[in-house]
Amino acid sequence: GLSRRLKEDWPLEIGELRERDLRPGVARGYWHARGDEQVAWGDTFALATRSPAPRHLRVAMGGSHRSLQHDPEVLADSADFLARVLGA
């Protein structure tokens, strides 16, 4: 679905991450609403589990494709994750 929406082939290559995707020390945060009708939450889960550390996955019950970007709890969680990774 993401490939069709973006009109790009890279989402189809998730099974084989490229070298630039595997660079160590790059913080990767994944947040997904289970109520997202555009991107399946399982796709986000699959990408997150294939990504090297440091990584953080948050799956919220309900929500929509655009709901988490405005959620103060998600924003605080994002900031906390980055602070931990950066050693702040």
C-alpha cells in the first residue's frame, strides 16, 4: 500500500535493507496507530524489527494515519527516546 501511495518501489524492498539503512548509531523511531487505514501497522512493525539499534517502536491502539503526529504523549515519548540515544 505504501508503495502505491508514494508511487515508489523502495517500500517493496523492506525485506532487504540497504547498507545506508543499516548504519550503526542512527536513531530510528517508529510510531504507528492501529487505526491507520492507509498503512498496515504490521508493515511498520516489520520495518522496525529489521532496523538496527538504536530503535524505538510505539504502536498506539486506535488513532488514524495522521493522529499521532499531534499527540502530546507521542511527542514527549519521541523527545525522551532521542534524549536517551543522545545521552542527554
